[in-house]
Amino acid sequence: MADPLIACPECDTLQREIPLPRGGHAECCHCGEMLYRSARGGLSHIVALSIAALILFLIANALPIAALDLGAAGYAETTLAGTVAAVRDQGRFLVALMILWTGIVAPALEIGAMVYMTVPLWLGHCPEYLSVAFRIAPMARVWSLMDVFMLAVAVALVKLGDLATVSPGPALWAFGALIVVLTLIGTLFDPREIWLHAEANKAGRMVAEARQ
Amino acid sequence: MTALTAREAGLVACLACHLVSRPAQPRASMRCPRCRAPLHSRKPRALGRTWAFLIAAFILYIPANVLPVMDSNSLFMSSSDTILSGVRYLWKSGSPVTASIIFFASILEPMLKLVGLTALALSVQHCGLRIPARRGAQIYRMIHVVGRWSMTDLFAAGILAALVQSPTLAEITVGPGALAFGLVVVLTMLASLSFDPRCLYDTERADCG
């Protein structure tokens, strides 16, 4: 059998998958949508980036994202979770839930799924719930709005600027680095690679999927 | 150019892992043989779901813009800001860049998204309102990329509420408009996730045939 088939996710046009040069990408012959790219950097790169993302995520959540200095009147700072709690305490339960989901839970699911998938595969095992993690990762990515949250901190600082001395918190550095790492994962990671490694690990050798 | 689609060939592509497979028993609840994701040749009831989320978002768009998203009380003054008055305040107080960002992310962008998705849904349903499929897919892709930034103002209000909460001096609370606004963002995201861009090409192909 020749090269395996692929269908464009945007227009459903059936075409044959061709091998790509390093760093190249394939476009749909009908609508021009990008179909897949060659995996630059192997699995080990993705493992390293995923673990880095996990550490940065923990730092971003543990440290304050912004601090407010009112001189003699007091000092206040807040973390990501503190923001959620403050909004909830004001009785805006659903708004708090939205911030919790897009700012904390969805990014945690995305990063957790990446680590859960890539680390065992890299070590030569096949994680038990690989397919579940594989489906959670892109779903969580859609709802993960960490970059938006970072812009929001900047907006909040500007809005308060003339009222008090506000400073960005140390967590913002972790935030910024995390966004870079997640973007790198997004560009370097080819999800199809997961299955190549999983099949190789299962069979102990590279087995081409029997595709018709 | 006549290109065969997976559906015409009796195949289904998995949206999660991109494996193309031949479904064993059509119509039944199919799962991808590789990643076990539910398989659909087209997203189920795509148009109906898109419309449901869109209409809900259109309705909530009104309170989202009329009700205040942020209330501030201090010793000297107390004010309620809607999204638009917040933008105006930022503009006047000498932060035109931030004002522009918020204007684009909170006012223009949700509106364009609602209009864009409505146009796409109508394009699939009515011949007279047909958008060229390629252009439609471009619009759809753009909606996905910029859609997320609408949440900025809501997050900012949350951060301010967490920072400024000394009842004697100054207090900022998240207003009722924030709930409506957040729901608009979530509903439009759900609407665009429910829409299936492959339908755009299906209708174009049907026109040719």
C-alpha cells in the first residue's frame, strides 16, 4: 500500500500523506489548510518542555500576580486563586467559576495531559489512559486562557495606576515563560507522533498502522 | 478540481488523531479505532447547536454592554463602569493604548464574532447568502484565534476586585454585567466549536453538482 490517507479537517478532502523534509508542512490540495507538519525536535524535546511547563505553572499559581501598595493604608497582593476567591466572595459565583476554569483548571489539564502522555512514552512505556489524555489535551487547550490573563494583569495595573502604586507580581515572570513554553509545544509537537511512539512501544518495534 | 472527500469514499476522519478509518457499522455510535474519540463524519447537529448558542449569546450581549462590569467605591467617589464607559475613562485618563485594546477585545471582537458566525451559519443554510467556502473557512479560523481575547476585561475586573478590597478606603466589586459578558464569551466559543467548517465545502460541492 502507498502512503497512508489523510482527510483535511476543514474540507474533508481525501489525500495521501507524503513524507516531509525537516521543518516542512503539508497543506490541503483543495482548501490550503495546513494538514500536518514534520515533527521538529523529537519526543525528548516535548518531554522537557512539558515538564518545564508544569514547573512554571506551579510557580505561576503559587506566587502573587500583582501587588498594591497604598502606603500607610495598607498593602495587598493577590494570586490567581486569590482572584477567583475574591470574585466568589462577592457573590459572583459563575464569574469565579469561569476564571477558575479558563485560568487554572484548563491549563492544568492541558499541561497534566501532556506530561502524562509524553513522559511514559519517552521512557518506553505506554500510559494506560493514553487515549483519554490525548482527547483532553486539545479540548483543554481551547479553554486555557493564560495569555489572556497576562494581558488582563497589565490592564488592571494601568486602570489602577493613578490611584495607587501597583506592581506586577513575581508570578508574571513565570506566566510569561509559561506562555512561551506552551507556544513552543504548540509549534513543535505533532500529535500524530504520540501514536507512532505508542505503537512502537507496544510492539517493541515500529509498526505501520494498517490503514486502508 | 474534483477532489474526493472522506465521506464520499465512505470513510471517517478522526478530529482528534486524524486517523482515517472505515466505520464498521455506520450510524451507530462510532469510536476511533486508534484514540477512541467519538467519530462523526460531520459534527452532529452542528447548525442547530451553533444557532442555539448564537441566539443565547445575542440576547446576553445586551445586558453585557448595558450593566456595569465593575463598581468602585472609595471615600471620595463611587462609580459604576460598563465596558464602554471603562474604555472612555481609560481614553480620557491618558491610556489610549489600553483603551484601544479593551475596545477591540471587549466590544468590537464579540460583535464581529457574533456577526461572523451568523453569516457562516446562514451561508450553509441559504443559497442566496452563500459565502465562498474558502473565505468562510478563513473567517472561521480567525474567529478561533481572536475569540479568546474577549475575556481580558473580565479577568482585569477580577484582579482589581481581589486587590482593592478595603471597605473603609476603597473597594472594587465585580458588577452584574460581568456575568452576562463572560457568558457571551463562553457561548460564542461553544458556538464556534459546534460549527463544522466542512459543511461550508459540502454546500459548495452540492452547488456544483
